[in-house]
Amino acid sequence: MLVWYVIQVINGREDVMRERIEHVVPAGAIQELFYPQFQTEIKVHGEWVNTTKPLFPGYLICDTADPRTVQHYLLHMDDFARVLTQDGQFVPLAKEEVQLIGGFTHRGDRVVPMSEALKDGDRVVVTAGPLLGHEGLIKTINRRKSTAYLELDLCGRRVTTRVGLAVLSAEQRVMRNLKRAIA
């Protein structure tokens, strides 16, 4: 059974800290350690370029049956890293949170793929990708940054996170599909 705990680290150091923690904590104590990311596109010199960014900046997710042992080893590191607690108790992610992250990603590939949407007048309709069927989580959309802002519960806190969402007009969608067919 998956029991995921959240480890707080310094924002921007998720990848380095994941490697350090995997090196310090004994292999049997952790089933999986990752920081979920999302795929998006940014414009560089007029061209759209795929990139990945952390889904929850400053946080890693640790699949462990023994958060106390993990915390013990984190305390002996020179870097800031701690398993999140509430009232002195280690708090695992709720089943719904695990299902949401696990539904958008899978073991070995914890990157949320980019979703696509079609602009229909004033409405935006998700047509493909992990956000399909989860439109209710979307709070705002930044078309220029190809990003949707989602509001989720994480460890009993309401957090806002971003995922990739390309909002295309009908013409843009046709052109994108043509480019993909040619490539």
C-alpha cells in the first residue's frame, strides 16, 4: 500500500536534495522518493520549447512505511530537509491526494503531461491530457505561460499549484497537428 509523506526542502533544490536523501537514507526505508513535475511550454526566441517545472516547489514525496527513520537520517544532513508533521505526528498524504498525483503520473515518470484545451468563445474546454475530467480543479488560466492554476488539498492545507495547459484556437490546433505530422 502506498503511504506517501511530504518532505520539505529548500525551494529550487528539489533534484539535488532527492539525490542526497537517497544517498543518506538506507535503501529499505524508502520505496520511492520523487518530486512531481509538470510539463509546459515556454517561448524562447519566438519558438515554443517544452520544459518541466516542480509541481510543488520545495517539496519531495516519500513513499515509506517508516517516516520516523527517514526523519532521523534527515536530521543528520547538513541541508534543510524535514518530514512534515501536524501536532508532532507525521501526516501521510490523504488517499485522494495520492490518487490525484498517482493518476496524473506513474512510478518512474512523475511528470504531469501537458493538457490541451480549445477556446470556445469565452469558455475554455479541456480536450486532452490529465486535466480532462478535472476541470473543476482549475481556478485560473494563464494562456501566455501555457499554465493552469489548480487549487488542491495537500496535507490538510489548501495549496495552489500549476500544470501545463495549452489553450488553442481552432486554427492554432490545426497548425499544431500539422507540425506534429510533419516532424
